[in-house]
Amino acid sequence: MDLRDAFATNLRRLRNAKGLAQDDLAYEAGVSRSYLSQLEKGAFYASLKIIGRLADALEIEAVELLRTPPKKGARTR
């Protein structure tokens, strides 16, 4: 999984965990809903500025959006 795919997966997962619709998160982050949709599909790259705005809107640290999931069978601490 590349970083863009990890970002897209995390963004969608974290938005859903907060119970936010795409429209709501897009409004809070100051981006269009269609742009947010494309980010969640992994179609667009996000700038650091946008990652920061999305993290602020989700009330999380930006690193949570970039964290790659552990590989299957990998040991975790």
C-alpha cells in the first residue's frame, strides 16, 4: 500500500469514526466535497496544508492520516 492509498483509507475511516458526512468535513476543512471525495478515493495527492486542515477538522494529529497499517503477520509492540 503506498502512502496515498494509506492516506485515503485513513481519511475515510477517521471521518466515518467521527460520524461526519463528506459535506460536513469538507466544510470544516475549507475544501470542496468533490475534492474530499477524490482524496478518499486516492485519486488526488493532498498537500501538507490540506492534510493539516483535515487533521484539525477531525481533531487528530496529522500523522494519523499518514500512518500505514502494519503488514499482515507483522509483530506489533
